[in-house]
Amino acid sequence: MTPITYARHRFPPDVIRHAVWVYLRLTLSYREVEELLAERGLDVSSETARR
């Protein structure tokens, strides 16, 4: 299995992994993920979370 590459992404791998974990584990909408990340000081749009 090839490792996941995060090349050309704006955010560090840890932030991406956390957003995906929150979305899948807590079954939240993209907007709710956006709000949770905003509380942590990250300016991420719901469209970015969707991608």
C-alpha cells in the first residue's frame, strides 16, 4: 500500500487527519467541522473540509 501524500495541501497532515476523524467519528456536517476547527483557531471553509 502506498503512503498517503499531503503534497499541495494548505494545512499540515495533523489538521487534515483531525478534520477527517471528526467528520467520520462524530458524524458531523462539513459546516460543523468548520465551526469546530474555527474554535481551535483554524480558518477552514466547509468547502475545504469537503475536499
